[in-house]
Amino acid sequence: MSVVLYGLKTCDTCRKARNWLDRFEQPYSFVDYRESPVPAATLKDWAQQLGGWEKLINKSSTTWRSLLPQRKNPGSDPEWTLLLKEYPALVRRPVVVQDDGSVSVGFSDNGFKKLFGH
């Protein structure tokens, strides 16, 4: 089973996730979504699978806190995707996409053990 890990090269949590996958010899590919932006339809699909845009957005990030108040309440899918296109760092990291298309976000040792059966 090979997975795709989406994140940022400079993100500490993404580095930890990549190190974990390497340590357990779990095949994966890494996509830096600043260098390779994720299409709007894919972002929408991720948000739907996770239970809404709020589950995909890192609201504790510096980027989120620095947004103007009116930008923090997008009212539609196109507004959300536009916001994420402008600020890719708002996406929680890492996003893990399994072979079957299922999506999860974030990293923890126990979470990855459960996800990958280690």
C-alpha cells in the first residue's frame, strides 16, 4: 500500500510524519502543496471526507490568526478554495491520502500506527 503525503517541506509535523513512514518502511510519495497546488475539486473532496472545511483548516496557525476577520467566514466552497489557493499553509498538515482515496489529516505516532497497522 502506497500513500501520498501532502504538506510543506519546511513543516516540522510533516518531517515527523515522513520520518515515521521511513522508519516503518511504509512506501509513500510527498507533495509540497506550495510547489504543486492542490486542485480546488480535490480540496473540496478532502473537506467532504473529513466532515467539512473546518476539519481541513488549521485555525491555530499564524496564517489563520493574521487573516482579516471577514476572510475567516467563507460562505461557499468556491470561497474556501480561493482562500486555500491564496494561503496554502492554512491546510492542516500533513494530509494523508490512501490508495483507496480515503483522507486523514495530522500526525501522531499512535494515529499513524492505527492508520498503517503497525
